[in-house]
Amino acid sequence: KQPDYKGIELKAKRQVSKFRTVTRSTLFAQVADWDISLLKSSAQILDAYGYHRNGAYRLYCSVSSIKPNSQGLRLTVDENDDLLHEIYQKDNQKQDVVSWRIENLRKRLLSKHNETFWVGATCKKVKGVEHFHYTNILHTKKPSASIFHSLLSQGIITVDHLIKKQNGAVREKGPLFKIKPSDLELL
């Protein structure tokens, strides 16, 4: 949960070209505030919205405030109570799933990314061994946590679930709060 090196977070990404990354960048992982959530665990989320694929029961999906995903999950921001809700919205049904206190998410952002180096590398294989060429670096400090809720509302920051049940055990690698590298400057 803490930054990687002497209070500095290091984030490295593969790039398809010198200036363009393929995927969104992970800001941090943060489970829901179970005490204010309808569902009380990742296992319950998986049971309610998961699917079978490649020999496992899983829920691997991105959730945004823009529109429901294929599982019917969507984010909503309650500015009055300073809460982020994940809801199920499909076929005229609407149901709460889990919630986060946005103040806790702001604190998490500030503790993880008080100072960050975002490093980009191009990759190629030479005789079966992957080689990296570091091509760029972005140095950021003191993100604007006060606009975190707004970036969630606009769908600029999203949440990824990576929940899997295999051999009876449920594992959660997130939820991951993510942003496109091109939108980092907004923070």
C-alpha cells in the first residue's frame, strides 16, 4: 500500500511507441467500505455478477460512471454524502452493490502518489528474451485530490474488478482505480 521507494511511487508501463501506452494506469487498489455496502465481500460480488470462463468463475471487468458495463455494473458519485457507489443497473432494475467513502479514496491517492515517476518502455524480444528500452518519464507531485470525485463522475477514473474463484478459493487483485496516461495531468 505504501509508495515503492523512499516515499516515491514508481509506475512502469510497456508502450507501443515512444509516446503511447496501450493500457490505463493503475492509481491504487482499494476494497469497498464493507460497513456501508450491501454486499460484504469480493466473494459476494463474484457470486452476484461473475461468469464462467477458462475453467474458473471470475469477474474481470471495468466499471465507469458513463454507462453500465456488460454485467450491468456502473459507478455513481453521491456528492452530498461524499460516497462512490457501484450499482447494478439493467432491464429497469437498479440495485446497490458496494460503496466507498470518497474521503478515504482521496487519502489513498495522496499517500500512494504524493510523488510518482511514471516510466514508459518499449519492448522487444531478442533470442527469446524480452528487452526493455526506457523511453520517457513523467514526474508528478501532490495530486489534486479535491477533484477526485469529479474525475470519477466524468468516467475519467474507473474501477476494475479482478475477482476469481478457482479450487474453492476467491482471490481479488483489486478493485483497481485506473486512469488513462493521457489524463494524468488532470490530477
